[in-house]
Amino acid sequence: MLPSPRLSSPRWRGAAAVAGGALPALTFPEPGLWWFAYVALVPWMLLLRTAPTGRRAAIEGWLGGVGFTIAVHHWLIPSLHVFIVVVAALFGLMWAPWGRLLWALLAGESSPARGAVAVVALPSGWLMIELVRSWEGLGGPWGLLGASQWEVSPALRLASVGGVWLVSLLVLAVNTAVTVLIAVKRARTAAVGGGLVCALALTAVWIWAPQPRESGHARIALVQPGIIQPGIVQGLDSVDRRFARGEELTRELIGQDLDLVVWGESSVGADLLERPDLAARLAVLSRAVGADVLVNVDARRQDSSGRTGIFKSSVLVGPQGPTGDRYDKMRLVPFGEYVPARELLGWATSVGKAAAEDRLRGTRPVVMVLPESAGGLRIGPIVCFESAFPDMSRRLTRDGSQLLIAQSSTSTFQGSWAPEQHASLAALRAAESGRPMVHATLTGVSAVYGPDGDRVGRLIGTDASTAVVYDIPLATGTTLYVRFGDWPVYGALAVLALLCAAEGARSFRRPAPGPGEPLVHTAHESAARPGR
């Protein structure tokens, strides 16, 4: 069958690659087409295997990566403007080797052995891309394909075994198996076998993976001032208005028999040591509701080591004022809270909403202990996009946290998919750690998830200004992910290392052509169409 003339055109193929790479964005909230994740990559993968050369496959891998990056992070466009194209072009380079690998394994009439290898190697290669772009300096682990399965119970059970990484491997393995099934006739048995292995592995995890054991409940209130209140986010007196609205909503919780009240990120705009009047007002609230209040302070101060600057800090306030428990945010949002290599990239502040001044980082995670009236509950706070990092919630769980709490805002991205996507990450962190997680925001979406990742109570949307009480199940026990960590990443590295070793050994054993002998053409090249 002859290829379509359009698919022979580099221009049309390039456009198709960008569009194919963008399709997985539909699997995340707000569209939330989680089921589509298992075939979303198939059009792009089918295109890559028909590339005329390995070099062209790498280019189309890069273009697909550009499409993926822009589509998944499109809500950053108002902040980054045209700079997002530059970022996407650089990020897209990570997919170039993956495109070349896919072509090497599946182009032409691939053998059954190569089809089987592809079902393992291509997910492993994709996982390396997710690992690299999960580095904080590159924006953190946003848009990992496994995160699209945040509301699917079997996938959450899988996350308790190997984190979001293992879920990503499953999603990629199914996409690869479908691609082989459609396009590589000789390897269809291998594709079916790969699908059966995935199904059996998921069944085994569902039956045998250890699950947390329920150990009581905690009554936690979330206070969300909401963007619908005028002057809450922007304006000269927005900081005071935000505090006053949080104060008003917290008073509505009197008599609710609470263990803790949680405010969102940047809910307090001044250091409580510099503003004892604010600390006193919070102490009055704590006495009135009969529970400590966890606020988030976004303000300039000097820390214990003498550093002076703006910190974002989770601060616990009790009936007598600040208890002394404080967690300073450790992982900052590139450009939003600091500009990497400001000497070189400081110009970004003139084309977008990049931070005019770098925030300062905290140095260690903190587990806070509530008073005996709250059962001595141990809570582990994180701030904003730190909830995207699996290792942070795992560390807090290993340090003894019984309840994970993320304080966030997302006020800059109201009206986009970002608030829903951010809230969904808490479900994965809860399932991975086997501990319930609270996602408390300034302007929505706020949510609570139990230790198995299932949602507790209702979501608080971006159109709400309210305080809601949740009865949250607590749990004991250790998930396999907390115990063994990111083992799927190491497994994927081992797969790629073995593949490289096998290809190297094969090249070493291949005899070189003698004098005057023509070069031997591979399955992917011919005299008319060289492979390189």
C-alpha cells in the first residue's frame, strides 16, 4: 500500500507530529478523558514508524515533543507569552532520541522479537523523558502520563506499588502494544502477549499489594476565600482583604469539633513576628474554633541562618499564637518564584509575569505535631507545586506524617485547566504514600483524598468562597512505594542499558565488508533510501 502523498511531505508530517504529540493533553483534567490515555500516543507512534529515515524520525519526535509541551502547559501562555515556544522547542529535544528508538524497533516489517522489545523499551525510554523533565529546574513533574489516571482505582493501586512512574509505564506499554497490533503484522502475537502481561500484572497488584489499614479519623476544615470576592487576589489592599475573608470564614466553624483548620497558600501576607496584631487575631480564631490553624505566610523575613528575603512558609498557630512549627517551601516554581540564571534570563520579566525577585528556599521537610486535643496528629505540609513531586510526600510519610497537606493558590491560572490538574495530583500522592492528603487553596480547586487516593467529600470549585469540614480517614501501614521508592525508574534504566549493550554487541559481531565489497543494507535502508 502506497503512503498518502501528504504523509510523504515533510511539512505535512511535521504538522501531524505536532498534533499527535498534543493529543495526550486531553487525558488530564479538565477534559479528563483518562481512558484515551491508553491510545492517545498511537497516531504519533504510527507516524514515527513510517519516517523515511532515522534522522527524520528524530525530528518528528522533537516536533511531537513540542506539541506535547505546549498542549500540556498551555495555561502558562498568559504568563510566558511567546517564550513558551522557546521553552517547548528546548523541551521537545528530549523526545528526539525516543522517536529514533521507535523507528529503529518498529519501522518496516519488524520482527516479532523487535515487537516484543518495543513493548518494554519504548515505555522505558518515555519514562526517562519524564524523569529528566521532572527536575525542579525544568518545571517539575507536571503532565506525567501516569497522572492522567488519578481517578482510576486500579491505577491508584498500581501507584501504591511503584508510584506514578509505574502507572506511566503501563500507559505507554498499552499504547505501544496497540501500535504494534495495528501496524506490524509479524509482531502481533508479541503485542497481544504484552497486553496480557500488563493485565495479569495489574490483577496481581490489585489482589496482593499491601494496603493501608484504617486507624481513626480527623476532622479538618478547609478555608477558601475564593477569587469571586473582590480584591482577594489583586489590588493594593488584597492582602488585608484576603486575611479578613479567611478570618470571617473561620469564625463560621465555631462549634464544629475540629482537629485543624487549613488556609491556602499566601493566605497571610506579612511575617507574624513583624505583625503581632495578625498573630493575635489568628490566636483568637484558634481559641474560638478549638483547633490549631495552619496558615501560609508569603513575606520577607530573616531566617535562623541570617538569610533575608521572601519565603513561602507553612506556619502553625495555636491558642497562644505561633507554635514555632514552620516549614519553608523548598522547591520553587521556575520563573514564577525565581528566574534560573537571572543574569542570562532576567529579560523574561519583561515579556511575561516572571518573578521580579527570587524567593528563598527552605532547607528541610518538617513534620508538625498537633496538640493532644487533636490526638497528637502528625501533619506534613508542602506548598503549591511541591505536590507534583512524589519523593516529597514519600519522605514526609517515612518521617512519620499521618496527614499530608498541600497549601496552594493557582489564582494566576483561574479559568484554565490548571486548578483541576493541580488538585488531581493529591490523589496520586495519597495513593503512593498510603496517607490521606488535603489540597487547600486560596481560590480553588480544593479537595481531600483518602489513603487509597479516593476522594473524600466534595470538591471546592473556583466559584466558591467557603469553609468546609471533612471527616478524613487516617491509616497505618507502609505501601511498597514508600518502602522501595522509585524502583520502576531504575528498572527502565536497566532495560535501556541492556538494549544498548545488545545493539553494541551485535554491531561488534557484524563483519566489516572486505575490499571492493558493497555495504550491506539493513531492513530500514536501501540503495535508493539510505538509513542515515
